[in-house]
Amino acid sequence: MLKLPPFNILRPRNRDELNAGIAGCKDEFKFLGGGTDLINNMKKRLYPAASLISLKRVEDLSFITYDQERDQLKIGATTTLTDLAAAPEISNSIPAIAATVATIAAPPIRNRATIGGNLCLDTRCYYYNQSQSWRQLAPICYKCGGDICNAAPGAKTCRAVFSADLPPLLIALGAEITIASGGDTRTIPLADFYTGSGAKPNVLQANEYITAITLNGCKNKKALYRKFRLRKALDFPLAGVALTFDDNPNGKFKNLKIVLNAVASGPLTLAEAALKLDGKAFNDADAIQLAVEAAMAAAAPIANVGSKPFYRKKMIGLLLKKMAAELAAEQEA
Ligand SMILES: Cc1cc2nc3c(=O)[nH]c(=O)nc-3n(C[C@H](O)[C@H](O)[C@H](O)COP(=O)(O)OP(=O)(O)OC[C@H]3O[C@@H](n4cnc5c(N)ncnc54)[C@H](O)[C@@H]3O)c2cc1C
Ligand code: SF4
């Protein structure tokens, strides 16, 4: 069994205590959400952090509100995945969020895991998510400060896989996130949060944390997320597809957004594939085939998680086809 290294932990109860804790932290530190990924990674000695600052008790970071008039949904960063899935504000406005949460890990993990932690989930790789003694058998790779990639020899950069399930759907829905540091805050589109780099998947600076996620104008959007995984009961995605479009009675894609998951080092927004389908009927086989080909061409998996790259590419096409078929069947019913 892997043991945790010694570490300090701060548990601030409000923003003042949080900011004071951040300012006073002399060592390298990490923010702690539910700890369902971070604690495992610390056991594997993946981070040098000697201190953790828990966000869980900070009073104004856990909430869900829906402003009907503005059609605006706001979710606090430490809201647990269980609370997110159970909230009527979610099921009444964007049920696809609850359906996606249901595919993440398992109920005991979702009881602790937070949406903020999901958005900030580290990228994954067979050669990285291993114990320290295992990793010492292989040359030090980009993600650990070295200058090679063990998974893709010759690669110029780390290509660890982005595996968080909520971000692709939230990006397709046009989500924004609020980031705080000290007394300052900034709001950016979630799409701009991700760098596409396996070594540093998001733009957060060391003292920055996410406070909230905002979704505007989603009431009339249809959203879906489907993922391929080896174990249906509990597993990270090996390929995933998120779709959103304007809900309409005509059985057509309108303002379609497609975002792929787990086939690159960040969520992959597909402009070309979406264009092939936009304005087309859910059962337009030719348009679907063109979009499937464009999506498969954009997916760039490598052999560093539990399924072969060619198969994961194939699954991207299959998921997209199945989603269109599902929508067509729903339309006919
Ligand atoms: C067995 C198992 C199966 C899993 N399956 C899935 C799966 O299918 N899909 C999936 O998406 N995930 C999966 N996970 C990963 C994880 O449980 C979830 O992604 C979860 O949402 C992470 O949230 P957390 O609050 O526990 O994050 P933590 O572990 O606390 O933190 C994760 C990272 O986010 C940072 N962080 C946390 N909150 C913030 C914040 N507000 N601002 C800035 N940084 C922050 C931390 O510093 C850390 O780097 C699985 C985990 C396990 C153990
Ligand atoms: S993709 Fe390459 S560089 Fe990145 S963690 Fe894996 S082996 Fe290391």
C-alpha cells in the first residue's frame, strides 16, 4: 500500500482566511477539493507539494443558483458531484450535466469530488500515474521535468490524456469560469482555460483557484455527452463526445458544437465536423458520415491509456453516429 508523504493542511473557512493562508504559504502548495485525484497522486509522489489548502470549508464556494429571468446557472467550485446531479436547478435546466456526472467514477467518490477538481483534473498517462519506484525504472519524461516522452518516442512535448468528463460538455454549452487570486478575480471562457499541453493542462497560476462556473442561455439548448470506457461501473473515459445545439422541433442540428474528450491533452473543439452537420437532419446519413470522418481525423490519441489509439479513434466516430441515431429515434417517437 502506498503511504501519503508528510504534509501540512490549512482549512480556511472564509475568503479572508483563504487569502491569508495563500499569502503565508512559504512552501509549494496545492489547493484541495475533494482530494479524490490529488491524494492518490500525492501517494505516488507526483507532486512536491508540502502543503495543501483545502477549499471545502470556504463558506461561499459551494452553491447552485438558477436565475430564470436571465437563464443563468451558477455553480460554486466546491459543489460536490453528488449535489450537482441531485440539484433541481440542474435537472430542470440542463439534465445532460446530471447524466454526465453519473458517468464519473462511483457514488462514494462523487460524494467527495468537486466540480472545481473535475475542471482542474490532471492529465493521465500509463508512464506517469504510477508509484515512484515504478517511474524510476523509466527515463524521466517531459511531465516530470525530463526531455523525452516514454509513450510517444520522438514527441516534442508531453501528450498525457485529458480525462475529465464535465469540461467537454461545459465547453460545448459555452461555460465561463471565475478565477480568484488574492482579492482579484477574472472570468474567462472555459474553452480558454485549457492549454492543450499534457504537462500543464490549464492556465492557472500557483496562487489562483476557481470559484465558480457560469452558464448563460442554456434553457433552449439540447446537450449530450457519451463516453467509451472499459468498465461501465467506474472508469475514466478512453474517448468521449459532447454535443450541444439549439433545441428545435425540426429534427435538425442548429448552432451545433462538438467537443471531443480523452483523445488529446485537452478538450478538442471541432469546428469542421460541426460545420458538416450544422443545419442537417439528425438522420442525414451523408452529412453524419462526413462529420464522423472529420472527427476521427481530428482525434489524436496515443498509446498511453487502456485502449489502442486506432480503436479510440474508431469509438469517436461510433459515439457520434450513435448520438445522431439516438436523436433521430427520439424525434420519430
Ligand atoms: C477510481 C476513480 C475513478 C475516477 N473516474 C473518473 C471519471 O470517470 N471521470 C472523471 O472525470 N474523473 C474521474 N475520477 C477523478 C476524480 O474523482 C474526479 O475528476 C473529481 O471530480 C476530482 O475532483 P476533486 O474535488 O476530488 O479534485 P481534487 O483531487 O481535490 O483535485 C484535483 C486537482 O484540482 C485542483 N483543484 C481542485 N479544486 C480546485 C479549485 N477550485 N481551483 C483550482 N484548483 C483546484 C487540485 O489542486 C488538483 O490539482 C476518478 C477518480 C477515481 C479515484
Ligand atoms: S505522454 Fe509522455 S511525457 Fe507525458 S506523461 Fe506520458 S510518457 Fe510522460
